[in-house]
Amino acid sequence: MELNEAIFGRRSIRDYLPDAVAREAITRLIDAAIQAPSAMNLQPWSFVVIQEQSLLDRISHDAKTHLMSERPVAGLPAHLDERLADANFQLFYHAPVLIVISAIAQGPWIVEDCALAAENLMLAAHGVGLGCCWIGLAHAWLNTPKGKKTIGVPDAYVPVVPIIVGLPKAPAPAVSRNVPEVRWIG
């Protein structure tokens, strides 16, 4: 797939087939992720791959419970309350894979570094016909001591990007984009 085709065609997918994703495909996505630039080339990332649906269901439940308990502090839009309170809503849309990108050390640019790796991973997924979505709602819980323990990351690590991956049930339609505000100087 040509680069601009990947950039303009990638969408957040929230409806997946139950089919497993081959380990080799996931490895290729991670290989693409680590090609991202990072501040001072520190490459501060680590990857956890979760494919066990019962664990994904448990993480979804715990993350939703955490969000609801932190609701006034979290600053989430009110329309999410009903969805989070729905016992049938699975935070990961029943995708067969969750990849959590964590920073392995504290530093001023770890979020940016992990986000750059995430974008590479998501473009690579689209390029091979997989769908993906950054699940920001899982982030706060993954950064709790219980969340870190559940996904097996050391206490000093910082989970930054939870991305679900799988085969999309259907192609996602194009999404309109706002006209960018651009200020030209010189």
C-alpha cells in the first residue's frame, strides 16, 4: 500500500471479526512501531500483547469501573456515562488483540515517543488489512498499580497507548475533516 493511501485510508475500527491475528502479523506491527523516531533516539517503549479474551473482558470491566468511580475528576463527556454503565459494553469492542505500548522510563517526551510508535503501528495494521483503535478510556486504569500488575508491566513503566487490533467486520467509511487553521509566516 502506498504511504498516502495508508494515511488517508486508516480509520479507527470498532467492529471486529472474532478471528485470531497471527503472531507473525503482530510482530510485524511492532517492528513497524519501533521504526518511529524518539527523542534523543532513546526508544523508550515496551509492548504487551494480550490475546486472551477473558483477560480483555476483565480489563474492560475494571477500567470501566475505575472510570465511573473517577467520573467527576476524569472530565469525560457526559454521553459516556450511559455507555460505561452498560454491562454489555466491552471497552475493547471484542477485538482479538490488545497491544499496550508503555514507556520504560520517566522522561519529558515519553508520551510523544510512544504516540509516534503507535501511529507507525496503526498505519502498518491498515497496510496489511487489519483494523485498530487507540482505546483512550483504558489508559487511566492501566496506569494504576492493579492495572500494571494485570498486564505484567513493572511499577516504574508508564502505560501510554492501548491499541486494539483485529480483522474489521467491514471497511470504515471516510470521515470528514475540518479545514485546518494554518498561519503562514514569511
